Amino acid sequence: MNILSVASEIFPLIKTGGLADVVGALPLALAGHHMPMRTLVPGYPAVMQKLGDARVAADFDDLLGTPARLLAARYADLDLLVLDAPELFERTGGPYTDATGKDYPDNWRRFAALSRAGAEIARGRLADWRPDIVHAHDWQAAMTAVYLRYTGLQHVPSLVTVHNLAFQGQFGADIVPQLGLPPEAFSMEGFEYYGDVGFLKGGLRTAWAVTTVSPTYAREITTPDYGMGLDGLVNDRAADLVGIVNGIDTTIWDPANDRHIARPYTRSTLRHRAVNRQALVERFGLDDDDGPIFCVVSRLTWQKGIDLIAELADWIVAEGGKLVVLGAGDEALEGSLLAAAARNRGRISLVIGYNEPLSHLMQAGADAILIPSRFEPCGLTQLYGLRYGCVPVVARTGGLADTIIDANEAALSARVATGFQFTPVSAEGLRQALRRVFHAWREPKTWTRLQNQGMKSDVSWEKSADRYANLYSSLLLRA
């Protein structure tokens, strides 16, 4: 079967977070299932610059008010369709925000156009290819399912994956006439959401099936605490809701063959990891002692629990630990961490921003990675940590709970523990987990077993791809 994936970002072309990693890895993982996938993405400058020899596959004279083209190309073994619409995507800022960090005011039109293009591909806009199934990711592509439902394509199976329910794409009702949809689409059965337009709400209501990126998160979003106002709708769709935990690209994230780290290593040569630890110490200007190095690779936001790390930063140092942080986000949280670094030179160090090669070195050189998220649909950094022997310390929520086996007494005795979970998600909850981490660190055999067990974990896409393949097959049977 042919599958069209519609998404706002894809690694290695354009990335702001884990969404891009998933969208880039899934087509490669499905190749063994004889399910070719083409991915439709916006023609941002970063994408257009890397396309090389692209051919024009289709033209739109008027795509929600602007001319556009569909370009067909291959990049890094990915089969791409790129929506070349300069008025919408040729901008100097990021994919969603301008250079000052403010959302583009026409994001509704930019991603409605992407979704409409996805529906037109399903209609047969390309002369030589038509999808059997359309798979849309997050709010930026969720309206694809709405366009399928209300433009005569309701027979085309559609799937919407929720990577983070907190981001819903909600806009004022004044945009309704410009979406090119019939009046009945602006209803409870369509994209109307408390009098506004809800892109993700519309996708959740109209898609044939809904997935989230972990089984625990699929259960959590049926509750008011995690449903972000959509728990009623999610419960209505419970029979069509599936949680499939993400995998990672184990060719890119492979400590045995990683060009971004100081020295490759495997489980059997774990001692070579010390070279990467030393490189990390030098890169961040840390004191060279034997205290554990904790790393954070994250958006610096309340959701990610970064305020808890800032609150405990001095305590971590007092206990003998060190902390390195890579990320950007809330200015107040950035300021708190920078202040902690100023108070603890040689013990705490930050890089504000994102740096893909540095993130690899941090996983290869740090001893543990902190992920105290208040909610986490799946999370990928803990999977990278497992792969690299960087022991994850995670909140017991969402995909973090599904992928890390807590180092409690029973799990340690059975030698199956891979990290540390904690609840409640509070500063004190994290402190208690870190006390267990420091205790395990002082027992080298225990720590090495944790690293080895984590590195043995299957974090690849193989099992997840099997589940997606089965889901696609079931949708095609329904069709």
C-alpha cells in the first residue's frame, strides 16, 4: 500500500523537536513491510536549500489564496513531496515563529494550506502516485483529515498522530470563510471548538483512527488532568485510539559509529566511554573529578520540569554532582539556570540553543540524563540515554513510564533495571530519586549493570513499525 505522511517538520531537513525525528524515521522503518511512504512537508528555506534535483510534480494556481507547487525529491533515503509556496514558507524565522519568537499570525493559513495539499494528493493530484492511506501528524497537519471528510474524500482512510496534545492549533472563527470548506464543517462534528477553530480537534473528530506516541499517554489523555480540554472527545474516540511508543533511528544514534563523539564504544567496551566524559568536561569547562555528571537536553519549559532542576541545582552540586544543560525556552528558566551556573562555576554549565552534535556528546559523556517532565507523550532523549549508557532519571508519566524500568530493589535484584522513575513530579520527588542515583553511583558494579541493561534495551523502530503496519492494514481492510 502507498502511504502519504503529512507533517510540518522532518529530520534531517528541518527539526525543532522529537516530531521531526519520528517523521523522518518511520518511513525508513516501514520499508521492510513493503509499505512505501512519501512525506509532504513545507518548503521552508532550510528544506529548499537541501533539495537538489527536485522535479515539479503538480501546480496549484490558488492554494488558499496563493500559488504553489509540489516538488518531488529524495533526501537521505526519504521520498519527499515539498510544498513550495514562498508566500507562506519563505521566511527568515523558524517553522512556526519569527526571529523574535512570536507565532506567525498566518500560521492558520500556512498549515491549512499544507493540509489541503495533502488532501489534494489523496484526490489524485499527482499523475503517477496516489496514497491508499493518509497519516497526519499533530495540529499542523491534522486538518488533512477534515479536508478529506468534507471534500468528498471520506472514503480515504486517515490517521492522526498526537505527539503533544498541549499544542492544538486554535484560531478565531473569523478564518472559517477562508479555509475553503463547506459550512457544515464548522460544527461539533468538524473543526468547531468552543466557538473557535480547532485544527487538532477537527483532526481528532474526523480521522479514521488516532494514535499517540505511547500507551500510557493514550490512557492519560482520556483524563481531565492530561486531556487539555479534549478528554471528552478523546473518550468518544477511545475505540479508535492506539498508543504506539516511538523508536529511534539506531543508525544515527549508535555509540559504536557516532562521528559526533570523541571515541566510539559498545557495551563490551564501555570503559572507552571515559574518553567522551573527559571531552564533555572540557567542552563545558567542568571540574575534573569523579562526581556524577547529570545532563539535560530539552526545551527549557515548565512542561519539561526545568523549574525543578533549577530549584535543585545547588543541592546537586552540594551532593557532589555536576550539571550540563543544552536547550532554550522560557527566559525566566534560562535566567535561573544561568544564575545557578554563575554561583557554581566548574560544576554547572549551560549552552543556550540547540546543537545536534553536542547532544550526541552529552549522551555519550554524561553519567545520567534528567527528564522530570510533568507530562511527556513519549520522549526520545531517554531512549538516546539508554542507547548510550547515560542512565535516565525520569518522571513516571507518559512514554517515560513505558520505556524506563525503575531501579527499585526487585528490579535491581533481577538485573532488569534501566533507570530511575519518580513521582510525584515535584522538587522533593526529584530529590528523592537523585538520592537513589547518588547511592547507585557509589556502587560501581550496580551502576555498570544499569548502563549495560539500558544499552541492551530494544529502542529501535522495529516493534513500533510492526504496530503501525498492522494499523495501516486494518484501516485498509475497513476501507
